[in-house]
Amino acid sequence: MINHSRRKRLEARVWPHVQTPAQYVGGERNTVVKDHRQVRGKLCLGFPDAYTIGMSHHGLQVLYSLMNRRDDWCAERVFTPWPDMESLLRKHDIPLYSLETFTALSEFDVIGLSLQYEISSPNVLTMIDLGGIPLESTDRCIGDPLLLAGGPCCQNPEPVADYFDVLIIGDGEPTLPTVCDLWMDLKESYRRSDGTYATGQEGRDQRTEALAVVAKSIDSAYVPRFYEPEYANDRIVALHRNRDDVPETIAPSTISDLDGMPLPTQPIVPYIECVHDRIAVEIMRGCPHLCRFCQSTVIKRPLRTREVETIVDAAWESYQNTGYNEISILSLSSSDYPHFEHLVNRMHEVFKPHNVNISVPSLRVNDQLRTLPILLGSDRRRSMTLAPEVARDDMREQIRKKIKNTDLIEGCRVAFANGFDSVKLYFMCGLPGERPVDLEGIVDLAEQIATVGKEVNGRFARVTASVSNFVPKAHTPYQWNGMQRREYFKWAHQYMRARRRIRSVAIKCHDIETSLLEGVLSRGDRRMGKAIRLAWQRGARMDGWTEHMDPQRWWDAISDAGIDADKHIHEKYELMDKLPWDHVNVKFGRPYLEKEQGRATVQLAAMANAK
């Protein structure tokens, strides 16, 4: 069912004139191509970023595999084209297409996009528009594709609410097939005898009624058109339903039996180098810890695990189907997996004879870290990545990151003694109650670890302290706090760099303007959708890539949309204020977050004068 005529036009007019054309041609190993005439529904899974990023996203492979296991559905892929590709597609009037069959997005029944990063929101508009679909959901008719979104950005769905028909809250695996099947039932009920669908106002009204059924039937499906925000003093004060038969709040979708959910064992192997060229196997979903700054630990509850042999079997089958020489075991905190040592030993037992490396990208700093370097080995890995987040014990108590510097330092000592020669540490600055001593501690801890390397190997270890600028995210106990101002971040970054004394230690701070934009987009209400559209119309493309980001374009768009960015980013909310994302439920709910915010406030007062 490949559209050969479109492919030939691309071969003749487009691909020879773009950079890295292999990302646009499809046909990779393990792709699934089905005859559209033999399936009931057509789904296109999209990632609003470059192919090299999207193909590294494990969730895309999971959903692609899940839907293609079914005989009655096909699942295909699409990514945001780079500006050179977009320009040529527009020039030659070629719509954005799927990589499997070169089918235009407008010809699919359902399009599902994974929203991972707020800065990438203009890419969503590029994909919708280039795919030949009306930008705003209320302009679409019953025959147009259903636009779905999932992923962490849906925890505050309001900034992109105008552009999606349905946003899924929580785990995608249980909900995606249900939404797809229900939509096809509804769509088919409106099909005319000649196989066509109504257009104009009739088609739009039919779509509204169909979406109402989705909203009523699926607890985790948020349909924004049925909810109207009310504002006062430049902030949301209420979200009103415009019909009584849709729910007041949205419940998260949750997989109860993660071990019973099949893993993708035939992942697609790209033609070009991607960010992660390896097999990924999710071993656990959720996190046993309750860090106050972390959105993931709240939205991924409850904690669920897979059995060791389930993981090993899936990894072995994936290896046989791909030939990758590295396997990454994934979770929010992999070393907290309850059978971690047994799992790593089994993976080494199976894969070491085949020279396949086992990587663990998310290690927790605890007493187990002292033995992990021996357990993991360093056959091809010379660097270890850890996330202490802050450097002082009282600040760790404040953010509820229960780790100890002694475990971190001794773990690094063992790592250096077992062949590791560098460490990357993730920190944050701008946390509530942060003091100069906290910034000093980041540099001092990094230099202490570098010195441990010298004690073990006779030379200072290479240590990188990667410092992000804290953004108070939705559904965390810090969601009521304001974000620090750019002047503070500039001072803090310079303060840390000036304190560094050991040359093998690098202090790398995230871009301030990008962090502030992330703050305003992640904390915004529905009015932010106008700013996103203005930024896109003025050329915002691939802004997650430094060379394409133009912060001033964003600030101008936000201002021209009538939004007070300063208020959205920096002014705190009172505890009883309405928040833009309150209609999205999380496990334990808002009362738990309020209690944690209260405890944090008490702790901040106690540590304010600490030296």
C-alpha cells in the first residue's frame, strides 16, 4: 500500500536537496508495512522533533509494536522535518507523510503525538499544518483524523489545548487501543452510504458529538473543547464545563500489570546515527522515592516492576532482531529495582559472551553505589552518571532527596578503582530557599570527587557538574512556587564558575532563556496557545536545538498574545488558588501536594540562616 507516486516525486525533487535524506525515506529494519485495504484503522505515531530524537524514544517503539501486533490496525511513524525539508515539501506541494507508506497525515484515522518537551510545541503546528489538517481542533470535521497527545507535557494540557482533540493522561498502552477502536466506531456511524463524510458545519457538529462520547467513555481522555477557562487578574480562576455529560476532572490511565505488558522485541533499526543507538528495555515504571522537585515521581505512580526473566528474554530477542551491541535497562531509578543485582548478573551471563554492553543510565546515590561499579564493569564504559541534585544535606532534606555524600564519594572511589575515569553529576540551581552555600557545595563536591580520582589513580578525575535551572512543574509540591529570575541565574552561574579551582572539573549550566521559556510554557494556561501559534508563524522551528532557538521571538510572541510572562513565571500562587492544571488528577491528589508544600515551607524557615 505504498504511495509510489509520492515517493517518486520525493526522490526526484526533494531528497537530493536536503541534509541527511535517510531520515525521510523509511524502509528501516523491522518496520511494519501493512496493506491499508486489509485493516480497519490507520494510526500514525508522531514525535514533534527530529528523527534522531524521536527514534531514540522508547515509548514510540512500545506503542508502534503494541498497535502493529493487531491485525485490524496499522501503525506508522512521522517526525518533524528540518526546515530545509519543510521548505521543499511546501514548494512542491507535498504533504507531510508517514515513513512506512508515504501516506499523507490527513489520510490517517488517528494521529498520536508524544509531547515530551514544551519548547517543541511549535513543531506540533508544523506537523499538523504540513500534514494537511486544520490547525485548531474546532475547525475539523468528522472525516478528519483524530489528533491525540500523550506524554509528560499533558500533565498541563492547557497551552496546547486548542490544537488537540484528545489528550491522554497517564500510561498510553491501555488507553491508545481503546481510543482508536472507539473513534472508528463513532466515525463509521457517521459515514454516508457513498462512503463520504459530512463537511462544513454539519461535519464539525458530528465531530463534537463523537468527541463527547470519547470524553464520557474514557476516564483518562481530556477533550478541551468541553471546558472553558475563566480568568481574573491575569490568572485562571475557574474551568467550566460547557456540557454536563463530561467529567469534571480527568483520571490518569494506569497499567496494573507491567510484567504482563509485552515489550517491543523487534525495535526499528535506523539507517542513521541517533541519540541512542541501542536496545532499551524498561524494567520498572514509577519511583519509590518522593522528591519534591520531581514531576515524574508523582505522575508515574504506583511503582510497578517486571520480572528478571521477562527482561532478559525480551533483551535477548531484541538483540537477535537488531544486532545492537548495547542494551540499556530503563527506569526512573534503575538501581532501585528490587532485583537489580540479580538482573545485572543475568544480563552479563547472557550477553557478555556476545560482547554486548549493559548500560544503566539512571543510578541512584545510596549505599549500593559502593558496589555498583564492580557489578557493572567498564568494558566499554569509562564514565558514570549520577544525579545528586544538590550538595548539602539540609537542602536534600528540603527537596526529599534522601542520599548521602559519603555514599556518592565512596561509590566514585570504587568506580575509579575499577576502570572508570570520569563522572557526570546532575545538579539544580534556583530551588526554593537556595543559599550561596548550596552553590558553593556543588563546586566543592565536584572537586572532592575529582580529588578522589587522584588518590586512586594519581591524576584528577574528569568531573562534569551539569547544572539545570529549576522550573517548578505541575503536580509537584513546588507547583505553587515562582521561578527565580534571569538575574539570579546569571549571578549563580558566575558564582559557581568563579569558585572552581581544579581544571579537570567542568561547570556546565543550562541556557537561562530556554529554562525561563520552559517555565512559562509548562506553567501557562490556555492563552499560551496563541503565543505558541504566533511564535510558529514567525518562524519558530526545532527550538529544542540551540542553533534554532531565538528567545526574543518567543518573548515578543508571548507579549503580543497579551500574556504577562513575569506573572506566569515568577509570581507564586497562594495555596488555595486555582491552578491551570487542577482538572488533571494524580495519585494521592492535590491534598498530598498541599501537605508537602506546607512541610517544605516550615523547613525553609528553619534553614534560612544556615551557614
